Amino acid sequence: MCGQDKESVPHILLHCGRFVEARYEMEDAIEDIYTHAKSNCSGLDKVTFIISPPGDNNISKQDNICIKDALFQFISKIGMKL
């Protein structure tokens, strides 16, 4: 891909320079949800949050749908396949 690091989920979701614009859009869509969840769940990293949000009461069903929608839009924009 970019040649800067191993092509891993964390690299693609959070670091790869090829996907900066799509990443900003995804992060903007989930930032408030992530910030609230992180304040209630110490040690919650963004990759884990995006891929598998906490299953407790901190994340509503609607927020979970929003997170997944942002992730799938990101995947679509960067041309990756599941």
C-alpha cells in the first residue's frame, strides 16, 4: 500500500497517509461518541472502539449504528473490501 508500515488494521484505520481525508471524515462522524465512551471506559483505544464498540450501556444502539456506518463509508472510500 503506502510502504510506510505493515498493512494492518490499526495502520489503515489510524495512520496510513493514503487515507487521510477519508479518515478525517470517519473520525469526525464518531468523535463525540468516542470521547464520551472513553471517559467511561479507561484504556479504550480508537481502533477497538471503531471495530467493536463497548457492549455496555455507554453506547446506544443508534450510536453503534453511526459508528458502523462511518467505518463502512471509510472502507468504501478507500477502496478496500471486507
